[in-house]
Amino acid sequence: MVHEEVYFQFKPFYNKQPEEKAYLGDFIEMTASHEIRQQIERIPVFPEGISKPVRLTSVQVIGLIKQEVSNISVIPIGESSALYQPVKQEKENPLLVFLRVAFSMLLLFFGSALAIMYFHSDVNMNEAHRMFYYLISGEKVSSPILFSVSYSIGIGAGIFIFFEIYNKIKDKDNPGPLELEMHQSEKELRDYLRDQEGKNQI
Amino acid sequence: MIKYVITILAGLAGGLAIGASITAFFVVLGVTAQIVKWSKKNEYLIFYQISMVLGALLSCLVYFFDFTLKYLNFLTIPLGILAGIFVGTVTSALTETLDIISATVNKLGIAKWVYLIVMTLLIGKIAGSLLFFLVPGFH
């Protein structure tokens, strides 16, 4: 038999339901000749499937492969461990989703309305607007309505620009700063869980 | 004589502190970065910096010396919108830095609806601002 080198790396996601039998091929990608790949991908890792998040390390994977296939060298690439979660299959109650969305909308609507008022009284915005109006027109008025109203509309435009909603309309897959932020926090959570799981296993 | 020297020094020091801190505030929040990114021309960065400095100086003029440009009434609406855009960017940058939206959305598990949520926020801000300026008694 020819001595072969097998390189593997962890897949970023696991996409089986909790009760499905999990094979090694669900967790890793590899370079190998056809027969060896088939042999490795069929190695059962969790015969009963996984119901809670599990952590796999490169050492465990190498051990599993070495048990099954001899006369090859197995080389890991990239991260030395990964955390996998089963796909949640429960159907979400649409009424509940609606309530949650409505709740967040109300919260943010009145929250932001109040917050901008707080901000305006805090920095004495009316006085600033009076001064600005005096700067451009030379007239002293008690409340420059025209300026204030266009300023209010401008606030909306500013938020529109900051969250790159125009990009969102053009191309749905373009991530704005909000998506990046959410992805970041999700990733931090996953990393934390993975390292914590590792601590428990030792 | 010594009185004037100390006055000038104190004024310079105060201005330096305020100027540096307000710039740091905008830069850390990423407001300027976002605006520059929007213009897609970062090779003209120096002009953006100069305009920020000039804007600050202009506001000092009107604040302390009763300065006016006069007869620019026709610019009221465009300048109002510009000022609003800047403030809107600052407030969204603050919201974003404090993770208010992503925390709410992640906790409640409604990541799909996040742009609906942002739109609500946007309309809420406009409504709050209009209320503040139009309803008598708010200021």
C-alpha cells in the first residue's frame, strides 16, 4: 500500500438534526484519494447523534482516523478544535415572533424618540439652532422652524447612511455595520462555549 | 502683563483640551470614518480635516463675537439637512457602539427583522426631534 498524506480541517457548521447519526464526514473536510476519503467519511463519531453542543479536537480526529485506516499520515490545518451544535428543528410560533418584533419596535421607537429629546435639551439645541440661523441669515428669531424641521429630517438621513441601508436595498447580501457587529458577538459566544467545553473535558 | 499671559495660556489650554476631546469622540465613534467611507475618496483626507477645523472655528466666531454671514436664508433647508445628517450619524454610531440593537435582536432571536427594527429607530428619532421643536413647551 502506498503511504498517503491526508490533510483535514474542521467544517464551520454542522447541519444535522439532533437524532441523526453523526459521521466524521459531517465535521471535517480533507484531501485524500477517493477510497480513503470514503473510508474516513463513514467513521461514526456520535452513533446516537448529538443533542447538546460538542467539542472536537484535532487529536481526537487523528485518533479516530488512525484506528480505522492505517498507513497514512494525518495532518490538521487551521483551528485545533471546533464546537458543533445540532440544528434546532422546533418551528417557531409566528405569533410569538410577531410579538417579539412588535415589542422591540415599540421599545426602540419610543426609546429613540425620548433619547433624541434628552440629547436636545442636554446640549440646548434650540439655542444652537438660533445661533446658527443668526449666522446664516442675520435675523434673530426665537425658534427657526424651517431649520429645525429640515434638521430633523436630516437625522433620519444620517441614520440611513450610517447603517448603509442604501447598500441593503441594492444588494441584499451586502453586510452593513450591524451585521458585522451581530456576527462578531455570535462568534465570541461560540468561541467561549468551545473553550469552556474544553475545560470541562480536562 | 502677567495677567494677559496667563489668560492667553489658560484659553489656549482649554481650547486644546476641548478640540482634542471632541475630535477623539468623533473618531472613536467612527463617525468621520463612516462619512469618508461614504465619499469613497480617502486620498482627500487632509481636506476633510481642514473643513472640520474651519467648521469649529466658524461656530466659535458666531458664539463669541456675534458674527453673521447675513442674507443666506435660502440655504436654511439644505444646511438643516446637513446638520441633521451629522447628528443622525453620531447618534447611530453611539447606538452601535453601545450594542443596543444587536443586543436586543440577539436576545429576542429576531435577527431576520433587524432592518425593520432600524427603520423604527429612524422614524422614532425623526418623530422625537419634530416633537421637540414643534410642540411648544418642550424647550
